[in-house]
Amino acid sequence: MTGDVTEKKPSWRDAFAVYGDRRIVTILLLGFSSGLPLALTGSTLAVWLTEAGVSLKTIGLFALVGTPYTFKFVWAPLVDQVRLPVLSGAFGRRRAWMLATQAALIGALLALGATDPALETERVALLALLVAFCSASQDIVIDAYRVEILDKPQYGAGAAAVQFGYRVAMLVSGAGALLLAQFSGSWAVTYVAMAGLVGVGMVTVLANPEPDAPPLALAATIAGRLRQAVIEPFADMARRSGPFILAVLAFVLLYKLGDAFAGVMANPFYIMIGFTKAQVATVSKLFGFGATILGTFLGGAVVARYGLWKSLLGCGLLQMLSNLMFAWQASVGADVYALTLTIAVENLSGGLGSAAFVAYISGLCSLRFTGTQYALLSSLAAVGRTLVASSAGQLAESLGWVDFFLVSTLVALPGLILLVALRRRLLPPDP
């Protein structure tokens, strides 16, 4: 197993210097490309559908177009193992897949923008699903590319950079797209502009090299290739983690659980205790965005300075204890200054925890199967959060807000207990 011990602990200056590396800037720009489509099939599309007179029931069903993000691990082996004709020879395996998914994404966004939701709702739904599929496929290869071009001490900084780019893109395709639609008077123009911004990712890919990775030696038979693409990535992870593979997977499920459990009820909580939508938007969304980004960048530096195990433990403790701020907010009531402090602590600690966690699952991936293994681990974390957090509303109704947020703090404990109990046995093994 790989430990945190190094001959000399880097200084804070050295830890933050990692953000000046060209590769980190590359990851930030690819994070922008990754985050851009999400709102265009989610909140932004919902506004367009509402203006077109689509029923609320139908708009609610449009949430299903996000299904590809949850199940992307199903076709991740294809993206991981298959070389695209012509493109792979010209650009390399990873860059070819990024360019192909980005080109498909541009086409799908242009087609979506050319529809009329009032007259062809089914077509809109199918094209939105296609956008989500292309976006999820792009995520698979971007995640693999990020893990392959960075050194392990840079994984935390890479996590911060990709999240920063991702969140900026969501602002652009969310608030930015709404403003553009308002002033241009055309959703078609808006979606054309958003499709053009996918070009940021394409230029980034063209300006950077193919990562060094072990060459693919394809099996001779179809059965052999299926085994190589589907079974071997999971067998490789189990082999490298040894008898602790189940503990590793349990930790992936549990680490962010308390954070998600509280977060899923945050907006209803703000409104029900008396905050206005404007207050929630200003403090929770805008100020909270800055606090989260600061947290992720600090988290990347913490991982570089202190190593993975100490970062996971320290950031995880802060992440858990920050849920107590919501309990305090519930007792204080609709006080904007208290909300500002609550959001500052919660989002800062959440950003710290996210940077450490993404660095952790990045380190679990073998360079031979990066795309498949990262897609599996990230989907596992998302499914765990979704299943457990889905019961949060019922629990909040039965317990009341203060007790609910106290329970959400306890939900974070199992992951930390597992981390302490198994200590370095949970750390990524050498590939």
C-alpha cells in the first residue's frame, strides 16, 4: 500500500505552486467543457419549456434525461478501450475520444436549439437525452485524461481545478444563458452560443499532448476483448486492493454521505424558516459559489502538503461538523448574517472534502483502465448519495430541522470511522 510519508513535507508555498502547472490550467478548461451541458438539459431547459407552455408534469419528467450521468459506467469500457478510426491515429486515444464527444455535443446542442418545445416536446426530450449522453461520454474521457496527465501529488489540485471550471460553466449555461435568452429574445441563438463555447474544450485538447499511458494490447477474439474491456478493469481494482476491496468501495459510498444528506434539504430548509428566494440566491448560490471554490483550491493544497490520509481525515471531520451549522441556523431562524456564516463554513468545508475525495478516487484508478474505473467509482458514490439522501425529506418532517441536521452529522461518522479503523489500508495501491 502507498502511504502518506514523504522525505520532506512541502511548504504551503510549494503546495499552492502546483496551480501554476500548465496541466492544472488544462484541467480547469476541460472542467469548463464538462460542466457546460448540464444546465442546458436541466434548469435552463426547464425555463424554456415553461415559457413554451409545457405542463409541469412533463417538465418534471425531463429530469430523466440526466440518466446517462448515473449509468455512464456501462459504456465506459468502450470509451476506455476502443480506438476510433482515423482520429485515434491522428490525435491519440484520449484526445480522439474528447474531440469526437465534443463534436457530437456541438451537433446535439445545435439540434436542440432548433426545436420548438410547444410543438415537438418528444423531439426535445430525445435531443436533450442525446446531449446528456454526449456530455456523460465526454466526462468519462476527461476524467481519464485528468488522472493520466497528473502526478499523484497533483490529484487534489486537479480536483479543485476541474470543479472550478465545472462550476463556472454551470453559471455560464445557467444564469448566462438565461440573460442571453432574455436580451436576444431567442432560445435558438442562446443554444448556438452555448454550442460555440464547447469549442473551449476542443481548443484545449488540440493545444495539449496525449498522455503517457500503457499501450493497449487487444485480445485476438471477441470474447477476449469483452473480458479485457469489462471484466479486467474490475478484477484489476480488486487485485490491487486485495482483501480490502469491499472496505474501499464502502468508503467511496460513505465519505460524502453526511454532506449530501444535509445538502438535499438545504433549499427547502431556507425557505421554510423564512428566507426569501432573493436571499437564498444571493447568499447560498452566489456567496456559496465563492466559498466552495475557495474550499476546493485550499483542499488541493492541503492534499499536496499533508498527503491523502491526513487530508481525507481532516477535511472529512470539518465536512461532518459543518452540518452542525445548519442545526444552529434552525435555532436562530431567518437571520441573514447567520446564514452567511453557515454557508461560509458549510461550502468551504464541502469544497475541502470534495478535493480530497476526488484525489482519492483518482488514485484508485490504474492507468490501464482509468476511464472505466473512475466512471464506476464516481457512479458508486452518486448512487449511494441518491439512495440514502432520498429519505432525508421524510426524516426532516418527522424530526424537525434541528434534530434532522444533528442526525445528518451522525450520518457522516461511518465513513470516518472506517477511515480511521483501516487507516492506510484504504489508500490507493500502486498501479
